[in-house]
Amino acid sequence: MAAKTEYSVEYRHLYPDHSIHWLTLRGRWLYDDQGFPLRMIAAVMDITALKQAEAQQLAAASKMTSILESISDAFFTIDNDWRYTYVNPHAEKLLGKKLDELLGQPISAVTPAFADPFFTRKFREALTTQQANHFEAFSLPQKKWFEVHAYPTPEGLSVYYQDITERKRIDRALRESELKFRRFVESNIIGVLVADIYGNIYEANQAYLAITGYTAEEIERQHLQWTAITTQEYLPRQAQAIEEFLSTGISKPFEIAIRNKKGKQIPVMMAIAQLKSSSTLGVAIVLDISARKEVEKQKDVFLSIASHELRTPLTIVKGSLQLIQRRMKRVEALPEAHNPEIAEIQRKNGEDLAHALRQIDIQTRLVSDLLDISRIAVDKLELNLQRCDLVKIIQETIADLQATTPGVLSNC
């Protein structure tokens, strides 16, 4: 009143129906010629709806701020003059600056990462076309990869972005790993196929096709399954490998036999590993071991023949030595055998004969072992259970070792 200015106040008022309303009162005093106030002219207006709208707007703004500050992506907004108008905490962290250092500042001045011509061009495209722009780019100043989503608004631009440097590193490592695997598969050093446990073949290299005799087109056309070409006798071993694959993610190398396109049985060694965790899809390596099996077969045949061929002369030699022993015993009964010189010769000859017979027994047992090995290889070894003298077996073993490896058991 003293300052003769307009009077304005907002207040809450209780209506007769007990509802609370917001009112605004605006008035001005009227004065006489001497400057004394005579009366006030005022207007009262119900502004409850306006207050409610303001409250709703503040709540919405607060909620939006909470959402923007809680999202995992970095987020900021710029106006049409390219100045920061909002920056959430994640953006502060990535940009390496505090909020008060950014608000109102041009992005090119305070954040060199976005002063890059590529970023600037993409932001300008979004503003010019008024269409969202999504891109990935590498920031030289920060030496980081970013995935960016820029959305135009009437006030400027809203930008969501995140650091994808680690994802890019993993993607690059995966691509390099895939390239190495692809080179290995295409080298055809060994058969490789991608298949599932149900037998479906999704991919096979030329080495595997060469083993089976089928072409890729025939496998696809005939829906050929890798499990179906396994010979009957090896189906239990194949099932065991699949069970191991499902429980551990890999199967240790195992041997089976498959039938190729011409019906020939091919021995192979396989191993399987999951392509993805808890997946029925796997990659298998297949090695044709026909050559190895043929060498093993020839070895077994050689051992069998050699054992038989060795046993015959050993039997003859042993018989001859035993005959000489009996003749020497008859000589001992002659009167001349009491001559000290002849007796000494007889004793030495007897020791030599006994040593020779022991050596023949050792060689005979070795030949028998070779025969047993050859029988094991062809599953024809027969075991006859009988009582034995364990002490005698140990003594014979010691004697064999002393004869074949002198000095090893010298104290026994």
C-alpha cells in the first residue's frame, strides 16, 4: 500500500462443501488527491485447475528425470544451437565431466568425442531429416566404440548411447575364431561335420564326404543321418558317446565303423563338442583310421606267424638239449666218470645245459605271450582257470628277469 503497487497473493480456501480450492487475488488501491487510500479494486480467481496442471507437470518432469537417470544407457539432450540441456549420470561418467560443466555448453567445446566429423554429420542428419538415426562409431579421443541412437525433437536432439568397446572386442575375437575354424574345416585335413544328436547333418566338409562316399547334394536330398550309417555292432558305443556329449558338452574320442555309399565298412575315430551350451547341436571330427587298422592287423598276423615259427625250433632245441642231459647221466655211471678231470667237465657241461634250458623256457614263455597278444587282438583268447603255485611263479619271474636284465634283481 505504501509503495502503491499492485497487490497479488495465492492462497487455499475451504469451500462450504469442504473442498479445498486454490485462489488468486489481485488488487490495486485507489487514492485521493492527497495520496490517502480510499478503497481497493480486486479480482479473485479460482486457479485450482491450473495448480493441478502444474503439479501434474512437475510430477511428470520428476518422473521423466528419474527414468532418464535410472536407464542403463547414457542420455543427453541438446537444443537447436547444439548446447547441452540435459545430461544423465551415465552420460556424465562416459563423458568424464560433471553436469554443471556441460549444461548450456556447446557439445563441440566440452566433449571432443562428439566433435568428430562423423558424429556431427549423423547428428545433423537427424535434425535435418527429423528422423531417428542409429549408428555405431569409434571415438578417437576416447578410443572407444559407441552405439548411438539420435532422436530429433522440437527443442533439438535426444541422444541415447552406450560404450560397446568390449562387445566389439568379443565380436572381433569371435570372427577371428570362426575364421580359424573355417580354415581348419576347409583344409580337409580331417573330416568335420555340424550335426545334432538326432543324426541330422547341417554341414560337412569334403574330407567327411570323401570318407562316406556321398556328395553334399546326396546327403541333403536323401536326408542322410550320420547315426544311420554306423554299423550295428557299434551302435551301443555311439549311444554312449551321445549320452556323454549331452551330460558334459563333449564326448571323448571313440572308435566306431560306418558303411560308406558302396557298403564298405570304414573304421573311424570320432569326437563331438557342443556348439552352444545346453544344445543338441555339435561339431564332430571324423578320422578315417583304415590305414592304422590295417597296420595293426598285419602286426597281429606277423606276431601270430612269428610265434608259431619260433616255437617249433625252440621245441627242437629243447628236446635235443634234454637228450644230451640224459646221455650225460648215463656217462656218469661209467667207471671213467670218477676221474676228477672228467667229473669236472661233466659238472660244467651240466650247468651249461641247465642254463641253456632255462633260457629256452624263458623264450618259450615269451613266444606264448606273443601268441596271447595276437589272440587278444582278434578276441580269441581263452582263459582256463586253474590252481597255481604263486611262489613258483614269482621265482620263475625273478629268474626270467635275472636272465634277460642282469643286475636289476641282483639282491633277490
